Amino acid sequence: MGKNNFSNDNYFFRRKTESENGYALTFDDILCLPGYTDFDPKDVSIDTTIGPFSFKLPIFSAAMDTVTETEMAIQMALLGGLGVIHRNCPYDRQLSMVKKVKRARSFIVREVATVHPTDTDVQVKLKMEQFGVSGFVVLDENDKVIGIVTARDLPYDQNKKFLVKDIMTKNPICASEKISQKQAIQKLYEIRKEKLPLVNKDNELVGLITRKDLRPEFPDASKDKDGRLLCGLGISPTLPSNPMDLETFKKIDELVDIFFTDVADVYKRDDLNGIKAIMENTQTPIVLGNIGTFEAAEAILTKWDFPDDKLLGLKVGMGSGSICITTIQTGIGAPTLFATAEVADAIQMYNPKIALIADGGLKNSGDLIKAFAAGADATMSGHFFAGCTESPGYIDTIGGRKVKVYRGMGSKEARATGTYAFDRYSNVKKLAEGVSDYVPFVGDVSGVMEQLCEGLRNGLVYGGAQTIQQAKHIKIRKITHAGKIESSAHDLLSRK
Ligand code: XMP
């Protein structure tokens, strides 16, 4: 596998998916052919990269308000994928969600909960509840570390009054702010403590490392260089016009890892100009989307001069999402499989460093490998995750089945929340381009991911590809209506 070099063939992916012959095929129109497997199934890797970011799972959750908020983003990153927080809310709400993700499993906690030696039992217990923590670093009036107090230090008699200075462990062992993760693990082991305050040369508190945050509970977690979880964010294609929003947006920019322009069809002069302005005024790299054709990718990669370090990837697919009705309403669309192959050829031709994210329309784990065979580096889905415990919203019951609401960002229901994401679509504000419906409740995202990844790994083994990059060489064939029936369960008592 890997001998057939697609970088020398300008039509490699379009020919594979027959867009060359005038077809705009979808996942259900094709299957992938088996290939020769010369590796051990346990050596299959589904790792992928988007610019400088590495992911153990090539699956991202969509920027939709019934899919990705804090809880989903944390869980997706812990499992090795990426959650892209939606934009159907004010900027300060986005900031607060991003902050929570970036603080969730940080190797170094920067905003440390502290108390003073003269704080009372009432103040300490109240703070423990408020911050949801079981211990504090004790600071003197000059912000120097003089002690640690934890729940274990509280008197057994719950009514007993005390001051922090009476119960704290004095002069705790601290470490330099420059400590590495490996050194911190060793140090905490040596001192047999739960918490290690970090101080600067003047003994002022600059951070805290806790044993809990160093535990490799999630070995595949997607992390930044400081050990914090990676977080994606859906954004408008224009900079905020209101100065207060702009200020908040700048704060978001300092924290978040990847912006995803969240637009149904971004191949528009005004949107692309807006994105240029965003790139000039922010530091966060951008995945630009959505687009659906070779022509759009070619123009973006050759005519728009987006800086290399800012343009990380292209996100593709239009009208193919399970909640989308854009193609019904407007007649325009680009099925995700077709769009992937079109844009993959443009990327190979003009800038192979650009990542390609196939967005929407994935219904089964088998669709993942189809997306990779068509040239994708990662996939994005709302459909897979809207019914999970971690998606926003309540679990309802319909006809005895547990369900959750899943709505398109262009649905009337999502638009009723406010005008935050109106510029996701064209200027006609009243036309619904999405629907709202129920999806079955499917439990924790970890279970869903496990199934998806198992399907993907087995697909790679059958296809004879050991990695996502090698999957791009897997052959594709169009299937007939009869073939489609045959590839699903058939001719059984309940499936004619
Ligand atoms: P799935 O198939 O995972 O698709 O449900 C999710 C993707 O669909 C896009 N999206 C929409 N497209 N109208 C549209 O035409 C909408 O209301 C809408 N809401 C989301 C989006 O790209 C998402 O990732």
C-alpha cells in the first residue's frame, strides 16, 4: 500500500468517485474495495494531524448547539478527537465554554484556589463548595506560599471553629514554575503528596500541579503543548463589529486552538474578505468551510493569499447533513463524499499541507473509511453525537424510547435563539435551511466512539491500509440499487 502516488495524478480522487464523469456521489452510492493486508490488525493507526495538532481519533463533533458545548468538547478531546463549540450564543458565553475546556485537565492549573491564614472555618467550607475543590494553597499578605490546607486537615468535629493557620500544613514543598511534566510526576511520587504548588523566584504562587491531573486516565487525549485539552470553536466569517464583543473575541483568541468558520457556503467574496480580516487580527489558525467543489478549493488556495500558518484546513460538504434541507430549499448542494474528492485533488495540486475535513452526512461507521478513501484527513459529525449524554439538552421519552433533540443551525428553532449565527446562511433570514427533530439517546460518547473506531479500524484492515494516509489509496466503486440492498441485511423474515 502506498506505492500509487496520488500527488502525481491531478484527478486521482475525482476519478475514484466518478465526479470526473459528471456524478456527485454520496456515501450510500459507493463502497470501498478490499485490499491486500500485510500488517497485523493491532498495528492499525487511526491517528491524524491538522496542521501542528495531532489527534488519536480522526473524528470531530460539529459546531451545533445540540451537539457541542463544554461537556462534549471536554469528552471529545479526552478521547482523542476534537469538539468544536457552536456559535449560536453571545461571545462571552463562548469564552466561558472555551475557558472551561482549557482548564478541564490542565497539567498546570493556573487559576489556583487560595485562602489566607486568618480565614475562618466558615469561609474555608464555603469556598470548598463554591470552587468544587478539596484543598487550597495558603498565601500570606504578599502572595507568598506559606501553607496548604485540604479537606483532610478539617477537624473531625464539624462544629469546631478554627482559623486556617491552626490546621494548615506549613511550608509545603513547592517546585519551580519551569518544572516539566515528567519531573512533576517524579516529585509528587517522592514527596507522597497530592498537590505541588509552583512558585517563581520570589516564592510567589504561579500555578499548581495535582496528582489527579497527571494520571494517564486518558492516554489518547488531544492536548496542546501545555498539556491542556484542545478546543475548537465555530466562528462567524466576520470580525465582531461591537468593541465589547471584539474584546471578548480577542480573549477567546488567546485560549482556543482552532477556529472553524461556520458557514454553509463560504465561497463568497464577502466571507473570504471577512476571514482575511480575522486572520490579520487574531493568532488562532483557521479551518475554513464549508466548500463543495474543486473550483472553490483552487481559488482559496491560489487566489486569496491566506497565510500558511493561519489556514490549517478546508471543511467540505454542503446540504448533506442529516438535519440539512439546504439542497431541497435552494437546489444547491455538494454531497460530502463528492466534495471531499473534489477538494482533495485541489489540495494535492496546490498545497498538500492543508488538512481536509469531511463534514456531515455520515450515517454509519462504514462511512468513515469512505470519507478517507475519498481524500479526507478527518471527519465531522453532529448526527453521531447529538444523542449522547454529553450533548446539550434533556433526555425525553417518546413511545417508551429515550430521545434527545437534534436541530440544524438553520432550523427555525435554532434561529429563534437569536441572530448570532444568521450569517451562516445567505441573507434571506426567514428561509429555514435545517430541521429540528428527535434522535435516539445513545448513552456516553465514549461508547459511541468505541463503535465508530472499531468499524473504522476493521475497515482499514479489510482495505489493506494501515493508516489514514494509506486509506486514501483504497479503491472505490459505485454500487447499484441491487448492490445496496445486498450490502445490508436482506432476504430474512423481517427484511424482504
Ligand atoms: P450530520 O449529518 O452529522 O451533519 O447531521 C452535520 C453538519 O451539517 C451542517 N449543518 C447544517 N447544514 N442546514 C444545513 O444545510 C442546517 O441547518 C445545518 N446545521 C448544521 C454542519 O456542517 C454540520 O457539521
